[in-house]
Amino acid sequence: MAAAAPSHRHPKRRRLSPGPTPLQPPLDSLADELLFLVLDRVAAADPRALKSFALASRACHAAESRHRRILRPLRADLLPAALARYPSASRLDLSLCARVPDAALAAVPSGSSSLRAVDLSRSSGFGAGGLAALATACPDLADLDLSNGVHLGDAAAAEVARMRRLHRLSLSRCKALTDMGLGCVAVGCTHLRDLSLKWCLGVTDLGLQLLALKCKNLTSLDLSYTMITKQSFLAIMKLPKLQVLTLLGCIGIDDDALCSLEKECSKSLQVLDMSHCQNVTDVGVSSIVKSMPNLLELDLSYCCPVTPFMVRSLQKISKLRTLKLEGCKFMADALKAVGSSCVSIRELSLSKCSGVTDTELSFAVLKLKDLQKLDITCCRNITDVSVAAITGSCTSLISLRMESCNHVSSGALQLIGKHCSRLEELDLTDSDLDDEGLKAVAGCSNLSSLKIGICLRISDEGLAHIGKSCPKLRDIDLYRCGGISDDGVVQIAQGCPVLESINLSYCTEITDRSLMSLSKCAKLNTLEIRGCPRVSSAGLSEIAMGCRLLSKLDIKKCFEINDVGMLYLSQFSHCLRQINLSYCSVTDIGLLSLSSICGLQNMTIVHLAGITPNGLIAALMVCGGLTKVKLHEAFKSMMHPRMLKNVEARGCVFQWIDKPFKVEVEPCDVWKQQSQDVLVR
């Protein structure tokens, strides 16, 4: 009997139990509303962090795409991809693109219903064709900025007229525009509320009259430096909803035009700017204010002498809050009349006014107890008497500007800090301020802007008080303060964490230690250290790594800054827009590395011994976003004309400077004496 075959019994297979469910990224489970709140906080703290957020997960990537409302592409060719990536964007800012060809605007997807605003104010290269494509693609466009479009004429305006839902339109410096183009806009864009025609020299009364006839909803109109005369002025003044009218530099506006206003002119006007209207006198001003009972702001800077008769007419404007008289000549008792007749004003500008004396200014401020902003820049005849009156009466000041008031003593300046504790903006440039004065100013804990340049008596001791007591400081100007050193700058950097701008130009004692301390100020975007020979690339590299929002940098005559500093900038300072490199030790290598920053728009390299024509040409060809370059005249003959034309065709403007080579930095006290000698002459 055959043996039974061995049985191969397989062991029972163990049923695998389901493992733990993979954890879902915590942000993926949040609703869009909560994610958008997170994104708002992230963007407020550091806009660069949005990219990192989008890479965290697919949900974060999608949420960031839906959240973004403003697009600022660095190059026009990136526009289609950017719009596809961010379909919910409502504002398109092309101000970083020097040249935007028609093809780029034609690439905007048809029916981009989310786009409401487009900014082309710093761009060139487009014309009627591109605007036609934009009008077709964005039927709901409400805001269009075409400022500086010197190449845009009536054909372009005709395409703009197709954007019938426009509420805001800027055509500033569109010098080729004529009445025909403006007529098209007036007929097509009847819903316009805000229109700027500043420097539109081809526009005359004919076009402006049609505008007044068709665009009844206008609330803000800028006609600065246009050919407006009495004929169209009357029509404009009858616009029923007009609130803001700017007539800066309109030489066609004279007393005849102002006196011809009828009683039925619009009573809605709240802001009127007639600065630099040279053919207007006090008679015309006195006449026009009778027709504007609701005026809140009046600007007559550089317009006409200020007389008591003119000022007394302002009594009829009981709601007047702002009066700007910069550069005007005050006749006897006129400033006293301001105090008596304009008791409701909150802001008064007397900058560069002649005829301002202690007697009259003291009388005026004693009456203006609710004054919040006062500008007495370059009122060189006032003394401690005026400052005592200001600080004694105007304790609610939030802004005081008194640059170059040279007859005010350091003791009087201390009164500012002691009595005006609400100040947010203070300008004491070129004054007798000392450390005791700064100690008093430190009592203004709400200060956000402090300008104390050319104050030769302040030192690190005074800056220490500011650093300890003014944590809200965002802007400080220490230009040519030769008495400060690293210790003072360190105090500012440590005590002012939200600092955004600092000017240390010609503070010759500061070193890399100052830059290293400032590198901890993450919000710093403007750094001016011109004429600081003791700083080097070591300090600049710390700034580049720590201050990622840096957009403006002036390192002229910083002789120890070389290619190493440029390499760090190219690696970390992607927000850099403007730089001055003259007299530095940068060579072709550094310049070429700097040109890799896509958003760089403005370069000044007038005196840069380390660069060659070939290196300069290579850098200019690589740096595609440049809009302005300052170069020494000597380079013009060394560069091929075709290359210059190619760079200019991208939207770049060359400014050729013929200045002698001068390395020496004058001591601050010597420079100040020389500048005062010039003023005396």
C-alpha cells in the first residue's frame, strides 16, 4: 500500500488589523474663513512668509491662492501665470514692471471678473491695443492708473472709454491727450468719481466743459498744470458732488475767474488747492470763499501775499480745519487775523513764509488752542518767545515741524517735550537741540517720526533717552549728527523694534557695530549711511540677512563696502528697489551679482572706479527691471548706442551726470558753516 502523501498544512493567516489613520495636517481641517484670518496675521508680520505658508500643505496652498487680493509681478511675462495662480485677486499692480507690452495685457484671461483695479503708473510699452484687450478682459474694472503715460494719446483714451464702470481714473502726465480723447472718456465713463488730469497740457476748456456736462458724479478732480481758464472753471465749479478740486499751478485761474462764480455754484466742495496759482491775489481768494461754506481744507501755498482783508474773509468758512500758506508773504497783522478769524483750524502750515514774527505768531497760537499740526519750517525770525507760546497753548499738537529755526535756543526746545506729550511727528532739523532737549523730547512716548539731522550738540546720551522711551518710533533722521557713535545707534535699535527708516548719513563715527544692531529691526526698509567710511561689507551683510524688507539703500562714500556686500544683498535683499553705490569699492563682480535682484529699479553709480564698461554693460543687460540709472558722462562714449537703445526700450531712463571726483567727507561742523554762509549770501 502506497504511503500517504504528506499533508502540507498552511498556518492560518493572521488578519491584519487596520493601522492608525494618518494624521491630517491641523491647518487642513480649518474653514477658509479661519485660514484667511491666519493669512492676514502672517502677511502683517512678514509678507515673505506667505510663500512658506503655501508650501505647508495642499490645503494651505489652495487657501493662499484664494486669499491673495493684490498681485505685484516683477516681470510682465509672469502675468498669465500669476493670474492663473491667484484667481481671486482684485488688484493688479504692475508698477514693478518697467515695460508692459500690449501682448502682456492681451494675456489677461477674458472675463477676469475678480479684477477691479489695475496700476500701470510706472510702466511703458503698451498702447491702445493693450488697453483694448484689458477693457475686453475686465468688464468690471473700477480703478485704472495710467499716470506718466506720456506715450498715451486719444486712441488710448478711446479704449479707456469702453471701461464704462470706471470710478477712478488717473491720466496724470498723459501729455499727448487732447480734448478729443477726454471727450471720449467723458461720454463713455459717466460713473467716474475720481479723475486726475495733472500735466495733461493738451486738454483745454472744450474738453473740460464736456467733462463737467457728462460726469456729474465726480467727487475728486485734479487739474494741476492744465490750461483751464474762466470758461471751463465755471462749469467745473457747478459739479453737484465735487468735494476735492486741485488747481496746482493753473496760471489760467485769476481773480476774474474767481470773482465770476455765481451763487448757484456747488456747495459740496470740501478741499480746494490753489497753490502756485500765480495770477491770483487776495481779492480773488476773498471772493471765492464766499461760495464755499463747507470747505474743510484750503491750500494757498506760493499763491499770493496774505493780507488781513483776505484772512478775515475766511470767517465765513466756519468748518475750515486745514490752512496751508507755505511760501507766502505775510503782510502786517495778517497772521494775527488768522488767529482771530480761523479759530476752528486744526492744521496750519507757515513753512518758508516771510513776515512771520514772534509777536504775530504768539498771538495766533494763543487763539488756536485746538491746533494739532503746525509747520513753521524755515521761519528764521522766530525765537524762544514763539516756542513758549506754542507749547503753552497748543498742548494737543501731534505734529510740529520747525526745521532751521536757528534763533530758538536749546532751553526753549525742552519745552516741546515737557508740554506737548501727544506729539507723533517732530522735526527739529538744523536746530540748537542738545542732550537735555532730547531727554525732554523722550517724554513724547507716541513719537513715530523724529527728524534731528544737523543737530551738532546731541550725543549718544541723548539718543539713549529716545531708545528707552519711544518704542513706537518708525522713522528717525540723524543726518550729519557728528556727535553720535555706535552706542547711540544701538540704543535706538534695541528700543525701537518697529523702526522702518533711519538716516545716518555722514555720521562718521559709526561702524559695523551699528549695522549689526540695526539688523535686528526686521521691519527696516530704508537705510541711508552715505559718507560713513568706517562701515564695511561685514556690517552690510548683517543688514541683508536680518532686514529682508530693505527696499532703499544709500551707501555712497562707504569706501570699505565691496563685492562681498553685494553678494549678500543679491542673496537676501529681494525687496531692494533703489541703491546708491557711488565711491564704494564694488567691481564688475559685485555689480553683476546685484543685477540679479529682479525688482531693482533705480541705481546710482556715478563714481565707481572698480567697474569697467564691459561689466557695466553686462549688468544693465541682466537687470531687466531698471527704470532709472545715474551714470557718469564718461561712460556714455564707452557704451554701444545699440545697447543703450535696447535697455531704454525696456523702460529704463539714463541720467548722465558730469560731476568731479571728490572723495573727502567734510566734517559736520565745517559743512554746516559752509551751508549757512551760502544762505547769508
